[in-house]
Amino acid sequence: MDKKAYWDKRFQDEGYVWGTQPSQTAEHAARIFRQNGAKKVLVPGSGYGRNTKPFSASGFTVTGIEISDIACEMAREYDPLTTHLQGTATDMSFLEERFDAIYCFNVLHLLDEGEREAFVQECTDRLNDGGLLFFTAFSDYDPSRGRGKQLGKNTFESRPGRPAHYFSEETFLYYFRSFAVLETGIVEDPENHGEGPHTHVLRYILARKTPAKNI
């Protein structure tokens, strides 16, 4: 099953799978973006709008990119202030505009190694110089690490059709090596989606895009 089919089926079967309470990291990022004067925010992997709403409700102009058509339909009802577009995070070439900030919740760990590079480059290309980026991903401290079939180092298929990578600090930072890193850390983020209440241990990064150097 390809990624789009997997997520279409999951949203079709489970609806608002993570509820409507946003991640605490979305609210934290919104405060930082506001303090830094950001106006336009991009949210790749925006799902049904759970993590776009903290931004749109705060007055940002928000664009969400989501692979699942079903999730996009849900998002347009749940968060009508955001522009929700169907597309893949690893190819956002259809976006002509640039953004002041990007918030991305738990997408990077769903991609394979080559896709991660492509995704971060896509985000880099869509940020204004000096723009901010806030990413989260599964850490190697997450309780779900080690569940399911092992596909590679720190990569496990804990759900059929959904491999996930669990990042060490070194591996996580590697993908943002072209950015000026402002803050990194670990955050415990509670969820409840059919398995009962549980907590994911995530890595996060706040970084700034630096202007390209002329050679």
C-alpha cells in the first residue's frame, strides 16, 4: 500500500484519529513565530487541521499540505481559515509563494532517508531568507521504538504499511545542517488514538534559514 492509500484509509476508518486538541508544540511554535513577526505559515503534513488551527486562529495566513484527500476534506470543515491543499510533502513545487515560517509535526520520521533530504530541501526552498522552521519527529527515546518489524537501524514498522524512524540527536540535526539552529530539545507529547492515552517522546528543532552564500 502506498503512502496516500495508507493515509486515505486511516482517515476514512478512524476519522479525527488524534482528536482535536493540537500538539503543545504547535502552540509553542505559534508563539515563537508571532514574536518573530512571521505572517505566512506553511504546515506540511497538515492532516485534518488539528495543528493548523492554532496558527490560523492566531491570525497567521496558513497553508496546509496533506497527502490524503479525505483528510483535506475534513480539514476544510474543521479549520476553514487555512488553505488546505492536497499534495505530497516531498514535492511542493506547485507552491509559488514563499513563507515566513514552517511548522511540521511528525512527518520526517515517516519518510525514508532519501525522502527526508528531499523534504527538508523542499521546505528550505519555500522559506524566505531569515524564515523560521519548527520540526518534530519521533526520538530514539520514544516508547514505541522497537515495536514491529525492524527495517533498518532505528526504523520499525509498528503499524503495517507505516514504517517510522526514531531519531538520535545527531541524525536529527544532520537534516538541518544548512540552517542556523536556535533551539533543540525533547518534549513529551500526549496522544489518545484508539490505543488509549499514551505519550510520545519527540525531538524538536527551531532553526532559521540563512541566506545562501555567493561563491
